[in-house]
Amino acid sequence: MSDIAAVLERELGAGRVIGPGDDRLDDYGRDESPALLVPDDARHPPACAVLCERTDEVAAVLRVCAERGVPVVPRGAGSGMTGGCLPVAGGVVLSTERMQRVVEIAEDDLVAVVEPGVITGRLQEAVEARGLFYPPDPASLDFCSIGGNAATCAGGPRAFKYGVTREYVLGLEVALMGGEVLRVGRRTSKGVTGYDLVAGFVGSEGTFGVITELTVKLLPLPPGVATVLGVFADVPAASAAITALLRRGIRPRVLELADRASIDHVRPRARYRFPDGAGAIVLVEVDGDPDALDAEVERIGQACEGAGALDVLAAQSASERRALWEARRLISKSLRDAHRVKLNEDVCVPRGAITEMLARIARTSADLDLPIAVFGHAGDGNLHVNVLSDDDPADPAVARRLDQAVHRVLADTIDLRGTLSGEHGIGVTKRDVMTLEQSERVLEWQRRWKAMWDPAGLLNPGKVLPRRRGACSE
Ligand code: MLT
Ligand code: ZN
């Protein structure tokens, strides 16, 4: 066992440290990010992984590692897609996966207090059983954790109406490098006392501190939900339907889009028989008073038909709604299963630029002879752009084309006044392209902000911020 592993085992007790030689350690050097997007100099195994169960244990790990100058990488469920929890500089992976307590669900206060390892879907079930609602719904909600959601400010389809994780985190307990434990934020839904430190921690990708407890806002559970699937010949027709339904004053909670390449990948697996000419789908979901939903569904149907829909299906029962969601939920896995390479970008463009962005992506795909499938959260302009290939990425010519495709997608996003990541974060995979979007001055102020919390740069090093120009290491 390495020195630091032995020290931490003495501190936390037996069974909490996974050290060298333990097969499980490899898992703590991986997440859901495409391996090809992780820079070569960022591939390091951790010295060990520590399974913390309480705040004082998290604080102890941060104290011991600070004293010894050892990097610490916080990790939730490992479902991130940009390498945010990869131990790119080695050191200790601090896992909160065992911190799984729902401490409190306060119905009158409309808040829940939870530990960071609680699986997001489990929290939703627990509050829904009491007629309450926690809206953020990342696609990974069955296995991602609420602490990781806060660290990355995760989104999901329902963000269109309800917003992302940031809107729901009212207060946090965080442990800082060195071992200090702070409580920031509040329990009330309103509150403007002092600077908004919660907003700083949420989305900081574990580079400011380790979240050890969250107080999240809940809403009353909407009494009814209806889902509509519109099938179109192409993306412009689908976009026209989206514009038309928004102009009719409908405020869906979900407004999802998928292109022809995505449909073609799920077609063999989905129970729904897509019409032959299907080139785009729009999935719309509304919620509220069940008596009012029929009329809304009718108006959504009219908007779809007015834009030339090839088919429109509507559902209100849970099982029928699940059937309509099936195609959308299958997309990511179908793409991954079908191709040797799947590079998933997570760009966000102003909603009015979606059609232009898809046209540019189609040109990139044709110019570089690489299939690209696009799906995602059209309501927010948040597009999951998947560059696909069956060629060997170890071939330099293939790697160059893939790299060009990704860079064109990112450059077009910025050109259309979009942003590099809508919900997956920057992590390590997009760290070095931050300069496409943010000025050196803005990056410098962010480095100072990071240094305030972690002056020695030991907490989750190598993430989010690109290296200073001319610097050869972090
Ligand atoms: C999604 O919306 O499905 C995810 O954010 C992206 C993915 O799973 O590829
Ligand atoms: Zn998404």
C-alpha cells in the first residue's frame, strides 16, 4: 500500500481505503467521458480511493492530504461525461458514494436535506411519495448522485420549464482543502444575505470544496402530465413546430429534439414504428391541472400538424408516456453500441440558432466524412452532438478528422453566440478549449477565485481552467 493509502487507512479505519493491487481501484480512474477526449498528459491512476461515510471523515482526508501536499479528487457516482472526477494528477480519489442518507424531507418548508451520495432518482421517488417534486432530471438519474449533480450543475429535459440544479440548491455543507467545514446558503427559498457562495460551489466541479450535505428546494408535485411525440420529415419542419407551439403560449416542461441519424440508430430497437421518411422527432411534455391538459395537448398537436408532422402521438398515462419516451432514452446507448468512437459534445446555442447550428453540423459531417448524430434539449438550445466513427482512432489520419470535427462544432457554437457546455461541465475534456469562449482576463479572475479556496491547487487539479499561456504544468 502507498504511504498516503496507509496513512488514510489509519485515520479512517479498515475497509475504507482501496489501494494499489485492489482490482476495484481501476474503477476510480474512469468515468463516462469518451477516453479519446481525455488529453494524454491527464491519464493517471489514483494512489488510492477513499470511501467516506461522514463529513468528519471527508474533512480528515482533506486535512491529511493538504498536510502532505497530495492532490484530492472528489467523486460522486462517476457518471460524469467530461472527466471531472478523473485523477489526472494522481493522488487520492475521495468518493462520497456511501453518503446516501436522506436526512430530512420537510413538507411544510418544501426542502429536503440530503447527503451527496444519494442517487438523484431515489430522491425523486422519496419526495414524490409525499406529493413533492424535485425537477432536475439528468438522463443518468438512475445512477448519478445529487452531489455530483450539484458539482456539475446538471440539467436534464425538464430544465426547459424548471431550470437546472443551481435553481434547487439552497444551502450546502462543504469541506475545504485543509479540513475546514463550512455551511453556506440557507433553507429558505428566498434570501439575499451576503454574497451567493452557493452559486459559486454549484458547478465548480469539485475544485472549490467537497459537498458533504445539500439542502434542496422542492415544489408541489404537478397533478397531471401529458407527453406528445411529433415526427417530422426534417429538422426545419420540427423547428417550425417548436416555434409555433411556443408562440401559442404553451410552456412545456420538456421540449426535446432528435435528428435523422439519431432516429436511424434507435429505429431497430424502439417499439414505435417510425414512418419511413422520419427525419426528426420532437418530444413535448406539459404538466399541471389534468383538466387543462387535454386542451394543451390538442394545441401542441395542431402546432405539429401545421408544421407538416408525419405522425403525432399523445399520452397521459404513465405507461403510455414511458413508451413515447423510449425512443429518446435509447438514443445515447444505441449510438454507443453501434460505433467504435462516439464523441459526445454538449453545446448550447441560442434557441433561434438551432436550425443554423444543425445545418453547419451537417456540413461538417459531409466535409469530414464522419456521421454526426444530434439530439437533446431543443427548448434550451442544448444539443448533444455525437461525432461517430468505426475507423481505428489510433490511426493519426482518423484522429485528426475526429479532432477537426469536434473543433468545428465548438467553433460554430461560439460563432452562433452559444456556450461550450449546457450541462455536462468542462472537466478535463474541454479544459483546453475554454479559450474559445472566455477571455484570458476572465480565466485569470476564475483562477484567483479557485486560489482563494485552494491556494496550493490540490483539490481536483487540472480541471475546468486551462493552463496559463506558456505554463508547462498546473
Ligand atoms: C442526455 O440528455 O441524454 C445526456 O445528457 C447525454 C447523453 O446521455 O449522451
Ligand atoms: Zn442532456
